[in-house]
Amino acid sequence: MTKVEAIERVLLDNGGAGSLSYIYDNIERYYPGAKNPREWEAGIRGVLYRELSKRFKRVGLSLYAVINYKEEKMPTNNKVRMHSFMEGLCLELGNLKNCLTYTADPSAVYRDNVKLRDIATMSDIPSFTYPKILQEVKHIDVLWFNQKGFQFPLYAIEVVDSLSTLSNAFNRCLQLQNFHTKFIIVAPEKHRGKYEQTLQLEIYSQMKEYFTFLNYEKLQQIYQSTIQLHKLEANIF
């Protein structure tokens, strides 16, 4: 079996699509010597990229599928699925920024048979502060960590699909205030007013500059424009 055929079989085992990490983890089942070369990951990516538009296609920043795979539609009418979908977008964007990424919901389904743990690069967070704070921080939806030096969260992202969870999201983020972490609240546009009202409270007001509100539509626009930029760069370079 060739390496191309092995990648194809791995994706088919997962319903036709998967992340790069899923391919890395499972390639040896069909190509036992896949990890022998020193730069084996680059070798797999090279084969995958060479066969784009022929045997494979890109369905996300780090998600690939067999050429005839029918992509999953965005889960607009399912609040639980929409929550994990937004978390997945944030994880992929964090990976692209060369951050280490963590999610509090690793078993949740992102899309196209890919779970959040398949794209998060960390299964746990480093012990960068006191245990009690770490226990709270572990429940933040998505964290981006710096890769070099002292590892602390650069960004803390909470997906707020219900106003009842907004205060808890703010409070979890404030556990990181001494680390100058940037906080992003991802939510439907209809929640912006409550977000701004909450930010006026004294407990949060001094941290205003660290908070950003990002609605679902804007996050998806950022994600899609990033994909298009990558496609353009691939065609040029």
C-alpha cells in the first residue's frame, strides 16, 4: 500500500474526514514505516498536499477529507453542537497562530467526525499558578498558550450560548487577570448588550481593555478568510 492509499484509508475509517493529528496517530495501521524518517510529519503533509484536488480536499484549516466527501453543514439549529463548533474554530485558529491549544470539552464533536481533542494540542494545562486557580481555569472553553518560555494563557475564550452562563464565563476569565491574558467572549450578537452591561460592573470595569466580544458571524468570517488566504498562498508559493 502506498502512503497516499494509507492516508485515504485512515480518513475513510473516520467517515471520510479527519485532522492532521488524526492522520499522524493512525497512519502506521496501513503504512508501518510512516514514522521512520526524521521529518516524517512533513513527509505525510507533502503527500497530502500534493494530492489535494485529486484524492483529497481541505475542509478546514487543519481538516482534510477524501475528494468525494460531503461536508457537514453548520449546526445552526443545535445549541450544543453550535457551542462545540465555535470552540473548534477557536482551536484551529489558535493552532495556526502557533499557540498550544487546550479545550475543556475534549470529547465534544466539532464537525466532520472530528472531536475537539483531535485538534487541541494539549490534553491538560501546565501548572503555571496555584492549584485552586488551575482548577477553575481548566473549565474555560478554549485556551491558547505560548509555546516558548514560561507557559501561561495568552488568550482565554468562552463560548456563551446562553445569558445564564455569562457571569460564570467572566469569573473564570478573571482568575487569569494577573497574567494579562486576553479574554474573548464568543456569543450570538443578541447577547452583546448584556455583555457590555456586565462589563460596566465594578468587578470587571478595570479589566475592560482585556475583554473582546466576538459574535458567531464575525468568528466564522475570520475563519473563512483565513482559509482563503491559505489557499491563495498555496497557489502562489
